[in-house]
Amino acid sequence: MLTSHRHLNMHLLLIGLFVLLLATPACAFETGAVRSDDGTEITYRRLPGNKQAPLFIWLPSEDGLQAAERETARTLAEAGHENWLVDLFESRFLPTTASSLDQIPSSDVHALIEAANPTQRRVFLISSGRGTGPLLRGLHAWQLQHPQTGKTPGVILISPQFYHQTPDPGEAAQLLPIVTQTNAPVFILQPANSPWRWKLDQTIPALQQSGSEVFWRLLPDVRDRFYYRPDASDREQQVEQQFFDLIRQAALALHQWPAQPRSVTALDKQLAPLPASKQERKLKPYAGDPQPPPLRLPGLDDKAYDLSDYRSEVVLVNFWASWCPPCVHEMPSMERLQNRLQGRPFTILAVNMAEDPATIQKFLQTRVNVTFPILLDRDGKALKQWGVFAFPTSYVIDRQGRIRYALFGSVDWEQEQIVGKIETLLDK
């Protein structure tokens, strides 16, 4: 029997776990609707299927439903599976944004699950990104009203966001309260080129806390939103073509898990809604412990680097990856900043996230030419010690070895206000 919290060998799952029930192809969308607790009509587009086969309910992320999701639903329908594609934003007359997801009551998803009747057939709930929150809250609300049933829907999450929002460096991250109170079989499809990959050792145990069985699969060489990125790489386009297989294999793993009664408790914590607009990213005073974690790593040049060797200098520690567009965007300005401060006690240490040296060398030769040291964090240990939640993330350390400023996101490091702050530290 398969166990939870396991990076699964997908070839083993293909044998006898889940049978696709063929029926007359069902490619034409129909319209369906349910009513939420407040009377709001929640509409969805339905692709009919065999009533004995599992039902797939697709819920939107902060970017809405995507073409690859609609096409996968069609393919599943052709194999006999009913699919519902639900636009929760449209039903509530909300803009398609992350902050709008906070305004969607759990009763909307609860009503959909009730109508799907998971006690009579297998149901899979699918979402990605910040759509994770409404999905889990709605499932939890349904379970509160059905405490004795063993037919809990399976959950498939793609690039899930389990945290309330990305914290500023030095601030504590807040898990969504629903994460630790979820009790359901969950399958995570996690892109490898993502900062959330490095949080799995925190988020998986959090999901398991109330009884969830968690399966996960790492998707090499792709980024979050790989199946609808406008700047998708050749590899991401290739994996996007395999999207149906990824969903089908996740369903295979969840389908074989035995039905069992699951208990949940009422949510006892609410977080403030996300801001409606993005906050400006700027270099701000560091809010955490000013004593930096250790940073001892090999360099791309085969030298050993130790942050403690740079005491008496101002150091910019930058966590980056070649697959991160904002990282690429800001690196030339970092090089210009270094040139501007040449001859002064200033150093940049750029910590690369788990890419192989050949990939980094090719990137430096073809995309961005920089001369500051590139450090290799091959196993993500430094990223975890420094509490990095997003790429790029940067820390400015003063000549006494204290973290003074930090930010996540890219900036123009030649802005006069930034240069002025660094020069002030250089003069102390």
C-alpha cells in the first residue's frame, strides 16, 4: 500500500489503481448552477460523463481557469469522466485577482461539493496557486456537515500557495489556518524551479497535522504556472503538453486510497484579507534578528566563500536563479552598483539556488555578464537558514556584520535612495 508524504514513482501507480470508464465522448459544454448559503448562484460549465466514473471539479487560481485546464477537462470527458469548470469570480462579480479569493465564502465550494454528491461517486477537486485556500476551506465546510462519511473528495493541487502572503525578509510567514486543519487525501504537483519547492518540508507536515495523506511529485526544470506562462521555455511547453497525464496520474494515486471516516474541527483563526493592490517593493530596514545565519558555500570559480570573512565590509547577499525573470532583470544594475563603488569596502555575494554549474555558466555567457562571485547553494540549505520565500531576495549587511536592509523582488540597485543607504553604511 502506498504511504503518504512520499515522492512517488509514477510508473508503479499506473498498474491497476484506477480504470478510466469509456463512454460516448462528451465534448460539448453545458451550464450548471448551485446556490450558496446566501442565495448567490454559483455557475459552472459542465462536460457530462459516465455517472459511475469519478467527477473532476476545477476551481480557479488567482489567474482564473486556463486553456490547459479546459483542454484536460475535455480529454477526461472523452474518457467518460464528468468535469465541472467553475468561475468563482464571475459568480460573485469579482475581478480575477488574489485578493478576490479572500472574498469567496467557503459555502460556494461547499455547495458545489454537495451537488457533486461525493458519497455516491469519487470526486476530485483541482486548483492551483492561491486557489488552494478557497478549495480547502470549502472542503472543510462540507466535512463539518458530513462527519461520518468516508467518501471525502480527493484534492489535486498544482503549485499550491499554502501561505497567507510572501513575508518581508525577517518577518514570520503565516500558514493559511485551513492548512493545519485539513483532513483529506492530497496530491501536490510541485514545479522544481519555485521557491515553494523548498517549503515542502514545512507545508507537508502541516497538512498531515489533522490527518491528511499527502502525495507529491516534483516537476523538474519547470516554474510555477508552467502550463500558461507567456514566457514558457521549451521544457515548460513540453510539460504543458503532458498536463493531462499529470492530472490523471495524480488521480490514480488518490483513487486507490481506502475510504475512511475523517473528523475535522471548526476553524478558529482568520487572517486579514490580502491587499487589493500590490505593494511597492523597496529596500526597507530589516525586521528580523540582525545577526545573519552562516553562509559558507563553494563558488562557481571553485573557491570557498564565507560571509564571516567579509567583516568590516558592506555586503549585499542576493539569492537568485537563472530561471527567475526578476532576478535576471536586476543583475545588470547590481553589476553597475559594484562598479560605482569600486575601491570601497563593498562586496556582492550572489547565491544561486540549486542549479548546476554548467547551467549557470551558460546563463552568464549568454544572458547576463557579471563579475561578482556566484555561490552555489546546491541543496537549498542556505535558502532555508536565511528564510528566503521569494526570488530574488536580498540582504544588505553593514560593516559590523549586522543585517540592516532587505527586500524580496527585484529593484534597480542604482536608485539614488538605495545607493545613499549603502554609502551611509560604508561611511560608518
